[in-house]
Amino acid sequence: MKLKYTTILLSGTLLLSASSCKKDLEKINTNPNASQIAQPDYLLTAATKATADTYWGTANNMDASLLFVQHWAKIQYTDPDRYIYTNTAFQDLWSVGYAKSIVNLNQVIKLADAQANPNYKGVALVLRSWVFTLLTDNYGDIPYTQAANISENLTPAYDKQKDVYFALLEDLKTAQAALNPSGTPIAGDVIYSNKIALWKKFANSLRLRIALRIADREPEKAKQVLADIQAEGSGYISANSETAQLVYLASPNQNPISNLFDTRDDYRISKTIVDKLFALNDPRLPVYASKTQDATPNTYVGIPNGLLVGDASNLGFTKTSKPGTYFLAPNAPAVIISYAEVLFDRAEAAARGFTTENAADLYSQAVTASLKQYGIADAAIATYTAQPSVQYDAANYKKSIGEQKWLALFGQGLEAFAEWRRLDYPQLQPSVAGTLGGKLPSRFLYPGTEQSLNGTSYKAAVANQGADALTTKLWFDVN
């Protein structure tokens, strides 16, 4: 009996000791100087920076969409310029978009509700809608309803692209209602320095962009969205100073393009866009392209897209043009939505009969805004816009807007890729040694991890949308 009692007593003592040790260990591993609850301003900054870096970075921009739309070309390692990719090539946008951007923004929304600060919620919804737009623009059907909630949906289902766009329009409507310039202030906003009135304009500008994405499929819905925006009254981005962008700083927070060119030299400006800029006597040429290192007859020399490695390098590293120094600077901005883009969008909406605005006037303002964005002088702008080749053609608004918008979106590979597919201008030719049977890419490949880790949902998306191939057209891409 005595032995049994002693054993029980000893066991109890050990249990209390273990419990005490566990509590002590928890105390030891608690940083008294750190918050145990994530701060919405830190999360907001982190999500913005992560998204801008991947949006403007190598995998999605320099090695993909900028090549697809023939803004840039490759002079070394030319496989991406010939449309040769593995199933891991397009993983960056997917993994960063879901695991860093959307997860953090969802947490900001939760904290906003808990702290009764709807401005954080509105800003996070706008940014999250932008991230989801990038994802669906490039992959098509994507997880939306069940996205970024691993505890409940380890293998999220894919939503159809149409449903994603419609849901994003509702999210942005919710964001617009939540945003209140007179409400509780926010911090951590590296786009608009916590100015809520500008976020309301950003929200409407993104709604306009998405309305035009669906315009060929759902014109009545698109028209209704624009009517709702007008009724709401906050307006759109209305000056170059209001452009939604992340302005980078010096290293280590420099622009991803600047960071890459510090150590690599395998990109050049595309011959396609250089030829177009020369043909139009476009004053943006010395902004978009650098002078050749060696003297050449034309000073600015682009290279054809999709050359074999030997043919590309034989053109000469010192006899071909890199992108312009504006884009190579450490503090070059990652533009999300420019004033010029908004004006082009409004011009198109008017041309489609969705609004009563003057399409020709808005088009002219858009071209002017793009040139002013890069500091082009008024006299040069007047000369440029007076050319018949630049003036608006009401009989073919898609050509006028499509070609000038393609020029204005230089550097914004993902957006230029979406607009080129939607408007079908300019009429690009496939890469010289392209591998798609005379076709150009129409989408990104799903990451290979989706096949292995989310196979059922992946297969359902492919069955609905078509083969997981670069040439499969997405729902919004009608022609």
C-alpha cells in the first residue's frame, strides 16, 4: 500500500513538474517585445511588395508575358522566347499569389473586422481582387471560392473564369462601400500613402478593367458595372499622379528588373516594338530602349523574338538595345493601373456604347497621358498626336486603342498580354523559331504541383476549359 501510494505521489509530482516545465518553456519561447497578433499595416505592406515583385519580376514578366507581347526579346537562353517551358515555369505567380498575397490580405480583412476598421478591409479587397485578376487572366479557371483556406480546403475546387470575374466585381463593389476617406485611418499603404480617396478611384478603375475583360461575352453585365460606377460617384484614376504603382527604393528594395540587370545581360528590346516606334516617330523610343553600346546606323536596335541561341548572340551584345534606363533604374515603379490605361478603357467603353462619353476625345487624352507619364514635352506630344497614323479611327476602335494601349503598357507584361488577347491588336507574328506550330501563347500552364497535389480539381478545370496548353484560349478571349 505504501509503495502504491508513493508511486502515485511520485507520478503526480512528475506530472506537475512536466506541466510546470511546459509553462516555463512557453514563457521562454515568448518574445516579450513582439506582438502575438499580426498587425494589419505590416501584412498590407508585405502583401503589396510580394505581389508587385512577382508581377514585375522574372518568371511572369521578363521570361513570359513581355516576350509574348514582343516588348522584350532574348539574346541568350532563348527557350522562353521560343515558347519552350516546363510545368514549373509559371509556378511563381500561382504560389506567391495564393501563399503570400491572398493569405496575408485575407488576414488583413479579418483583422479589419475585429478592429472595426473598414478601410483596411476595403484596401485589402481591392488588392486581393487585383491578385485574383492576375491569376485568372493568365491561367483561366482558378480556385477562388475555396482558395487560401488550407484548414478547410486542402484541395480547393477551381471556379470557372466567368464566375471569378463576376465575384471580383462584387468584391470591388463591397470594397468601394467600405472605403471611407473620413473613416478610421490606416497605415502600411505603400501605393497611396494611406489616402483612402485614391483607393476608391483605384477600386473603380479595376472594376472598369474587369468590365472590359468580360465585355465580349457579357456586354450587358459590363454596361451595368459602368452604370454602377457612375452612380457611386467616386470616379476613376484621373491624373498621372494618381496612377496605382509601387515605387521601389534602393537595393535591397530595388525594382526586380534593375536587380536582374545588375548581374545578367540576356534581354533586349524586341524588334517588333522598336520598328513600330520608329514608324510612328514615337518620342517614347529613347525611353523604352537604350542606345546601342557600339555606334549603329539607327542608334536603337531591337532583335527579333524567338531566335535560336546562335542567331541571337550573333546580332551582337553591343550592337543591340537593352530596355531603356528608365526601366532599369532601382527606383523604377511597378505600375498596376496607369492613368493612360484608364482613359483607354473609358474610350473603349464609349466606343462600345456602354457610356455616353466621347471615345475620340478620351483616346486622344490617353495617348497624351502616356507620353506625359514619361516626361515628353508638350510640343513633341502635339506633333505626335497630329499624325494620321496616331489619330483615332472610329471604324476600327479596337485597332486604334489596341495598338496605342500596347505601346502605353510597355513593361507591364501581364496586363499587355491580357489586352492583346482581348483586343487582337497589334497583329503580332509568332516567334521566328517558335515551337507552337505558328501560334502565339494564349495562357500560362498550370503549375505542375497542381497535377500532383490537387489532381481532381485540376482535371475538372482542364475538362471544362480545354487542354493545359499554352495555346488553349480562355473564356474572355473570344476571337
